Amino acid sequence: MLLQLQRTFAARLLGGKAKGTSPDGLRVDALGFGVHANNTRVSLRIAVENVYPVTRRLVGADFFTAVTERFVATQPPNHGWLSAYGADFPDFVAQYRPAADLSYLADVARIEWARVRAANAPDAPGLDLTALTRVDPETLEGLPLHLHVAASLVYSPFPAFDIWRAHRHNGGDDEQLAQIDLAIGPQTTLVSRPAALEVGVSLLGPGDAAFLSTLAGHSPFGAAYQAAALEEADYDLASRLSDLVCMRALATFIA
Amino acid sequence: MGLENSVGIGLRTSHCERFLDQNTPPPLIWLEVLAENYFDRGGIRHKMLSMIAERYPISVHGVALSLGSPEGLDSEHLERLASLVADVGPCLVSEHLAWSRSGEVYYNELLPLPLTDETLDVVSANIDRTQDRLGRTILVENPSGYLEFEQSIMSEATFLTRLTERTGCGLLLDVNNLFISSFNLGIDTAEWLSAVPADVIGEIHLAGHEHGGTVDHPLLIDTHGAAVTDEVWALYAAALNRFGPRPTMIEWDSDVPSLEVLLEEAARAQRIMDQVLVA
């Protein structure tokens, strides 16, 4: 009986029926039920809002509320801890018709999700450069290196990093957005946790972007270097690696 | 130092750094955290909590275990709670008399239960499983009520007391919730306080609420987003007079104010508790 009662009750919490009515077959106070339904919708919506402040600024509060209400109603969470909830929101935004004109929006949202991911990822050591220098050249060529568990690459055909940066603080600057040329070409953003209590967001140069995305695609060190050198003929591997290690972009390796 | 006679507050992200300040740490004896905010083992939040837990006793307060689910508990949820409890070594662990999950969906809301024998069986079994896994007893919090089920056959006080008898759990009395349920559903607060045995009350919560509903059908809404009202302070004093001093916590987690505002609320609760101790 309790199982069926809860199913009936739950079916109307996120459902689209008119407000102020109680679930069919349950003679409970409609207004009281409305409090629970409202709390459910609003609290889940706020959980998504908290993760995507920049996306919200870009579209305005009303538009964002409409997208998140739709998202929450169609893709509610499956677990009682919400740290992973909202991971699918960028994909949802990408296919949300009313936002179709804002082609960069989903990529900005991806940067925001990568920050949450970076903050919540398990602690793990980063790549040890000294250890890497001890690897003989032949082994190094074929060595698989992986991104650090907290690190993500966000590739966008648009200047998503510039847009994110211009709006990351409250009172985001529409003039700055107006100055961003959407046609300047693709940007790859690295989001990582360079220190225990810090999340970093950096725009990668074309060489670094090629290097890290080749490694992320499970190709070995040698192939990643070649890809980077193709993008930047004078790619300085030693100095670039040292910077990437500082950002804790790479995981420790097993030789 | 025991917590019996002391007042804590809920730890909120915006205040974390103040509790790590070596020179002027806020003058509180203990802190309460929302369990599910720390379910990722590792990461920034967990690290901050570990550092704060070295300085302050921590109470772990769950909001999403869904003790009222006839489908049983989410095993991964229980495991993550157990990991957090193992990591933090909390002074208290609490959950709610509510359900928040049905099928594959989690609703992020403390949903109401009909107070029946079946519900008593379901909640007891889920509490047993939780306490077995954690290796300790938990406290179960009374809900803020907005509606009643015609199926209910016992009062909330009777239901909660039976739960403690069946499982050995204690109760967390949320005075604001009791006040809200009294206003919305007509629960007699004096009757509630006299019906529940004093020794099962392990903690008290205080929070603010707002007015909602309609002119014809006003409802109080539990928001945790405002100061404790005078009526709730009065009910708190009545609860302490009945049960004796208990660790008390100021719960303010939406529109979170400055830490100073929370410390003032805590100090007010402490003054009321001190008066009960003197009497």
C-alpha cells in the first residue's frame, strides 16, 4: 500500500498538471501537496542554478529558469547526493530549441560543469616530472599518459573560454561579450585542480591543446608530441610540460 | 567536553574559512553538516571538512536516505554515509522521518508518510539496516507537516516513540517543525512534548519559517532561511523544561546570513538553555 501511495504521490511532484490539485486517488490537502511539489521543483532547479551561474547570466534569469524547469522535469536526479546532478545539463542545453541561436552556450556550460568535476574529484597525485625524465627515450615514445582525474578538456568551435571569463563574476559585462568575436575560431579550455583547495581554468594554446587532447584520446606520449609540433612548430616540450604539471593536468604514470 | 549543554550551528560553505582561522576561531563547541554535501570522498569540500573536523566535533545530518521507502535504502547512499561517518567520527548522526525517493527518481524533498503499522515496519527496517551498517544508533527528526493522510492511525508522537522502542534510535526534535505542524495540522505541542519520553531526545533543531498558503488556508512553510520566531523560542524553552538541556543547533541554510547573525542566534539559544540549567 505504501509503495503504491508513494508512486501516486511522486508521479505528480514534477508532473505538468495544474498547480493546486492533489494526486488522483489521494485525498490529501491540495495546498499542502503544492508546498511539496513546489519545494521539489525549486530545490532541484536551484541545485542546477548553483552549478551554472555563468550560463544563467548569459541567457538571463527568466530564460534560465525555463530551461532548468524543463531539465529537472525530464531528467530528475537518481541519487540522494547531488554532486553529480547536472552533468547532462550542457547536452540538454545543446539540443534545447529556444537556445539554438546561442551556439556557444552549451560549451560555456561544459566549462562550468568541468569546474564542479574538478572540485569534487578524488585526491590523486599529479605527474612527477623527475620520474618522467628517468624514462628512456624509446619507452617514453610509447608511454601512455592520462589526464589527471580532476582535469577536463573542453573543446569549443567558439571562444567559449573568453565568453566564460567575461561573465564569470556578477554584473557580467555585456559590452565585453559584444567585443568577443565569435568567429575567432576554436578554443580549448583546461579545467583542473592545481592545488588541494583550488580549481583552475586556463585557455590552452594550440600546441598544448593538441598535446593533451591526443593523450586524452589514449594515444601515447610520442604521438601527442607530434600532434603538438604540428600545431606549433617551435613547441617547447620541456617548458610546456612543466606548466601543464603545475596545473596538474596529467596523472602519475606507470612505467 | 560533552555537548549536552551547548549550541552548535550548521556549517555552510561561505563560512568554512572562518572555522579554519587559527587566531580567532568562532566560539562554538560543535558544528553540524549536511551529510550528502560530503558524499564525494576527496575533493575540496571533503578536504575542508576534514580540516574543520580536526578542530570541532561534527554532527552528521542526513537529508536524503529516505528512511520511509518501502523499496528499501539505496545501498550506495548508505555506503557513502558510512564512509563519511568513518572519516569524520561524528558526535551525532541524524536523519528524517520522510521519504524522498520513488523508483529511480530522487525528489530532493522530505515527503510525508501515512502513520500506519506498515509505515512503522518499513521505517523500522530501514533504521535497523542503517544502524547495523554504521555500528551506532541514529537520531530521527520529526517532519514539518503540510498535509495528512486519511490512512494514518496514530499520532506523530506515538509513531516516533514506537520507532525508538523498536529500533533503539533516538529522536531529533526540530522545534520549528513541531511548531509548523501544530499550525498547519493542529498537532497539540504540549501533548507531543508530554507523550515522548525525555531520554530518547538526543538533539534539538531551531530554524526560521515563512507564511504561505492562502488567506482562507494559511500555511507555515519551513524555509531554514530566516531568524527563529518568538513562538518557536517559547516552544524551545518549553521543550527544554520538559526534556532537560540537549545539544541544540541553529539550522539556517537558504539565504545564509553572516556568521555573526548565526552566532547571535546560537547565543540566544544558549541563554535559554542556561536558564533551564539554573532552574
